[in-house]
Amino acid sequence: MESTNYIKKRILSAEPSIFDLDYSFKREVIDFLPNKKFVDVLDYGAGNSPWAEYLDYTNYIKADISQNINNDIDYILEINKSIDIPNERFDLILMMDVFEHTPNADFTLGECSRLCKEGGIMVLSIPFIYRENETPFDYFRMTSFGLKEALNKHGFRIKKIKKVGNVFLTTYSLLYERNIKNGEVVRASIMGKAFNKLLKLFLPVLNKTLFIKSPDDDDGIYHHILIQAEKC
């Protein structure tokens, strides 16, 4: 799989900033990550591993479709090809905004199931209402119900699930990123750029007010979903 520059430069830091559109998402993820000691962690689709600093672990292994800007990816992933790692190696697997970029969802979950110890944890973050991104490697969106079914099929039981990004944040995100075309190319008119500057001006206040409330469990409109699943 050929990578492009914008894929290599995925999120560099998970530190939340009120000037960042991902402020609420980052805060929610940091709070959602398991608060325990792990021996072996696999960051599947690691990018630049922004969440590693919020975990307690002994060994941290990184896998992705290409090297990152730090040149510290341990395993390069290939489509429908298993990583050369023994079965049941890891007690934590992270798949953060990666699942939707895998062309074969069944293979990916099967591979994670193979690599996860019994009783081990997999943590996923997956967008629901969001634009196409990192194209052409963006293949699908799944509902919370579809994800539960897919995880159960591969031997995972959901322990914890949380919807992130309420209807106001989701709408703002769609408006603010409306001019980002496939390939992460921005095409905006003068009026469009002016409108985005106006939106950006209010972002710090919105992050602390309108966007702060998480979606309810039964809300059908949300930006992301976070899942902790245990290998049975």
C-alpha cells in the first residue's frame, strides 16, 4: 500500500487545545484509555503513536502501512497479510481511527483477535459522521450496532462504549471541513475562507461550552465512537 505525505503526518500530539477542532475528542480518548499496567501493547495503524504517553506499559510495538516521520514503525502492514508475530502476544491492542481505513474488515479483526491474549483488551476509536479522509484508503463507516456484531464475530466482548462529538460539534466539523477535498486538498473561495475564519474565531468558546457535552448513549448523530473490547 502506497502512503502519501498527509498519512505520514497523522496526529503528532494528543495534547488537547481549545484552539483545536479535536479538543473534545482528545479529552474523551485520554479519559477512555485503560488505566492499568500492560506488558505488551500493539499500536495497529500507529501513525506517530500520540496516545502512547497516556498508557502504562513495558513494551510498545508499532505497526502501520508505512514508516512515520519518526522512523520508528516496527512492522509494515500489508493487505490481507499477517504480521510475523506469535499468537496471543499482546494484552492491549490500540486501533485508533484505523479500522475504517482497512479494506478487509474481517481480516483486520481476525488478525487482532489472533494477536490479543485471552482476557486482553482492544481499544478502538472510529469515526461515524465524518468526511472521506486519507483517501483513497477510506473504505467504510459502521454504526455502534454493526461494530458490536463485528467484534463479537471475532471473539471480542464489548466492555465499554462511548459516543463522542455531539450534534453541534459534528455539524461544525462538517461545515468547517466542507472545502477539504479528497487527497486533503483545500479548495475554498474568498468567501469560504472568510466564513472559516469566523468559525475558527468562536472555536475556543464552543469547545468549552456547546461542544463539551457528550452524546447520549442512544443518540444517532455523533462524530466518533470509542470502544473497549475484551478478548474472550
